Amino acid sequence: MTEAADAAHRAKTKIKPGRPHLRADGTITLSPTAMPHSDLASDAARETFLAELGPAPAVIAADLIALRGHYAEQNSRLADRMREIFAVEVREAELGGVRVHRVLPVEARASNTRRVLICLHGGAFAWGADSGALVEAIPIAARMGVEVVAVDYRMAPEHVFPAASEDVAAVYRALLERHDAACVGIYGCSAGAILSAQAVAWIHGSGLPRPGAIAMLCGGAGDLGGDSVYLAPILEGLEPAGGPLSLSSFPYFAGAAMDDPCVAPGDHPEMLARFPPTLLIAGGRDFAASSVTDLHLRLDSVGVDSRLYIFDGLWHAFHIFPDLPEANHVYRLVTQFFERTLAGRSRL
């Protein structure tokens, strides 16, 4: 819409300058306004929001090596805190030729000794290995009393699609030597959530049996769009996004066909119909929230057993802060979901 047409629309609808208003094309212009922290979120969430959130400094964001170090420092601090709270043992290993961390609960639950979870870390397919994987794996291993295998999959820019999917499939194939597929769960956050969906598609294409269940936290099964992409930055005090977040903008997907069901399974109902029971979780101020809720609708439309939980006032990947009551609620939801959906049989 031109400025003149917008001014005419303002006059016609008697909208005062400087206030939010609806344009004729459906765009809403927001003026400065006071947006309080959600009264449905905990006090601890508000304090963490003020103390911890914010983008990496521009000088770091422009340098991948520095960016990896920035998030490694944050994740290491959180992983250290988790080791204080949760009793686990961490062992570095290889499975299927892929580097992993085996996170073992000190108190394993007898009902889960025949089960195993694969954890896929976030980090835009470019960072998040090691400590980033551990902050996702430690609390679930301890709470559920189950072994969690955190995969240090290959990332961009050194590697591109389908390297990560190949690594997940290799680890999965190795675990199938000791576990029935119905006893194996896969979960991840952000890029790890997207990779969880891609892994299901890749596993299917590889002729392997599908896993027993997956959990996707703060990530969808393709491009990230909808209202939350625009609103989430504003609700964090940042500049609004310029548009949807396409996977094609990620270096990891350089040269990949965006219509490939192994890249964007969410766009292919026939692929989604093959998904196992799926848990979906996001924060209300998460830029991925709209895509997560849309994925829930798509899974429901093809008859997949899926559950969705949105935490009002919480941000992207909020559950990595283990002292938040909302994070502990997530750990409980993930634990209960896999307890319900994974079989207990094994070839051990």
C-alpha cells in the first residue's frame, strides 16, 4: 500500500496517527505501547527473561566461530547447573560412526532400562554441539530414569543436508541392534525439533522401522512462519522480523530441494501420516509458536496421535533454564509422553 492510500485509510477509519491500526491489506501497524510480562508466567520466568535474554552482540553474530563460542559458554554454564540438580553420568562414545554423549541416570527406572531416547540439539544447524546437547539431555535422562543419547551431528557450513539426517539414522540403526524400534524415542529443540521431523522422513526413506515416538520442542517441520515470527521479537524488546524464516536461508540447506519431504515433511501429508505419536511444545513468545501449532493441526488432520502445549509468556527454548518452574513442567511432560508412548520390549 502506498503512503497516500494508507493516509486515506487512516482518515476514513478515523484512526489517530501513532496508534496501532489496521491497513486495508490486513497489515497491522504497531505504535509504541506498554506490553507487560505475562501474568500467567512465573516470577522466575520474568527474572530470567530480564537477565538472560538478548541476541548475541553483532560482532559475534557475524563470526560463526565466535558465535559457537558464545553459545557454548552459555550452554556450559547451564549444563553445570543441571549437573548440580540432576544425578547423571555422561560418557563420550561413538554409535554408528557418529560422536555422541551417552547420558545415563544414576537412578535408572526399571521400566525404562529397555528404552532409549535420542536427543538432537538446537543451534540453527550450525552450533550447539557438546554442552548444547547436554542441556537438552541431562534433565530428561534424570527425570525419566532412561539413557539419552545426545547426537553431535554434522553441521554447517562444514556440512550440508542431508549430513545431520544421515548421522541420526546411523545412530538409530546402531541402537536397533539392541532395542526394538518401538522402544526408541527421538526428541529435539529448535533446529533439533526440525531435525527430529526430518529424521523420521529419512528413516522411512532408508527402509528402517519408524521410532516409537518423537517430541518436538520449539520447532516445526519446515519453514517457520505465521504471526509468531513477527510478534516474538517485539515481545522480547527487539526489532520485528522482516518475514518468515525459510530453511533455504540456513547455510545447512544450501543446494537442497525445499520441496523434498525429507527437508520439509510438514508440507507433505502422506509423510506426516507416517509419523509416530508426537509431542509438540513451544513458548507463547516463541518465534516458532505459530509453526508448532500449525504442525499440530496438520498431524491431527492425517490422524497422528499428537499433543500440543503452549507456555504463555515464555520464549524460544525456555526449558534450558532448569530452575524455572515452566522448564520443570516441560521435563515432566516429555517424561510422561515417552512413558506412555514407548513400548517396553527389547532384544537385550
